[in-house]
Amino acid sequence: MSHVVSLVGAGPGDPELLTVRALRRIEAADVVLADDLIDPRVLALVKGRLLRVGKRGGCVSTDQHFIHALMIREAQAGHRVVRLKGGDPFVFGRGGEEVDALREAGLAVEVVSGLTSGIAGPAAVGIPVTDRRASPGVILVTGHPAESEGQGRTDPDWAALARTGLTLVIYMGVARAADITAKLMAAGLRADLPAAVVSAAHTAQQRHAVTTLAGLPDCIAREGLKSPALLVVGEVARHAAATLSWPEVMVG
Ligand code: SAH
């Protein structure tokens, strides 16, 4: 009899942000398959076997099918399997694909939601992703969409997103920040619209800067802000800078 396989969200970093259920699953697991971005303090909670299957984890194969096969094999061997993913498993985490593969193998799956970095990251530096004085909503979007076979990247429609007037929280956007900001400004967003970068939120390496949409690429370079990071575009970024006065807040 195989156990339920748990897709567990590890949150953005700090283990205090794990859900109670996530902590229980991690502690009870016979085997944990962990992504790259999992904070070492969370990995330290693992009592069973820890397998690093992320792209930078030094694993021989990073192929998604290999991960599926490994999870299925471990679960069919009767082990309690936790698939540990950064943030929330269903937000840019390939959680959907993994659930499909497990179900196709006849296994029962549960998803343990985690705090997604796109909400908890801005909050770590005082930025509310929605604020009824500034933005009635938020869009979580990837700056690095998957390449679909034969079609190249399926980029989000940045012009359409710009027209919504909602806060944009852009995951995986650091490397393409210049391209993204150019597209957003071409679609009519103001060059001086507030924007922020939050890097490694809720980890020991957390850093951030507040700037403008036009200033975003230079700010990232000047401050050396690195992935994993979120770009936050919208009035809420200014709101945070105005209400809280961190020494590192810069405008321009
Ligand atoms: N499932 C994850 C996202 C995985 S995609 C979640 O819900 O948070 C990986 C991207 O998430 C990174 O490139 C970065 O944009 C963002 N990210 C993940 N952890 C982060 C952190 N601690 N601080 C800032 N950004 C983070």
C-alpha cells in the first residue's frame, strides 16, 4: 500500500513561515525530494532521506520526468514521500504537472499550500500587494515563461497587463528586467511609476531596493540584486517607501 504523496510548499525561506501541516509532513517523511530554492533551515527539519533534485542541486538528472519517476518509485515502495517546493507548489512550481504524473501512476496526492514569495516577499519589505488607496488587485506573472515546442517563448501580453492598472508582481524577472520595463512603458505605464525589487525575501540574504519603472534595470545592476527576486511594479511600491523609511530606500 502506498501512502499519499504530499506536494508541500516550503514558503519563501524562514521556517517560521511553514504551515503547521507542512512541518508535520516534512518531519514525518521517509524521503523528501527538495528543489533548489529551499532554505537550509527548512532542509534541516528533514528527518528522513533528503534528495536534492533541483537544477543547481548537483543532481545527475534534473529532468522533470526523472523527478516524476523517482517520486512514483519511492511511493510505490511504501515510503512517505514529500515533494518540497519553494513558496507555494501551485504558483510557478510545476506542481500541476507533478500532480498529473502521480495521479496517472495511480497514486493519491495532496497539496499543502505554502506562502508564495510574490506575496510574502513584498510584505517582508512593507509592500502590500493590494491597497485600496492605490491598487485594487494584483497580477502574479512570470518574466521567464516556458518555451513551448516549436513556438519559442509564450510571453505574457505585457501591454494588456499594463492596461489593467493593477500591481504587477513579476517572478523570475531579474534577467529580463530591461525588456519587461521597456514593454510596460511602451504600453503606457509611466516611467516614474514606483517599482521595487525584493531579493531572497525571508532568508538571511534578503535585500531590496525601491526605484521607478524606468530605473529598474539600472537599479538591479547597481545594487547587484540577484535571483531569486521579485519585481513589484505599481503605486504600492511607493506607498511602502513613503510610509516606512528604510535607509536603503532609493528613488531614481
Ligand atoms: N513556487 C514559488 C515560485 C517558484 S519560481 C513561490 O510560490 O514562491 C522561482 C521564482 O520565485 C524566483 O525566480 C523568484 O522570482 C521567486 N522567489 C522564490 N523564492 C523567493 C524569495 N525568497 N525571495 C524572492 N523571490 C523568490
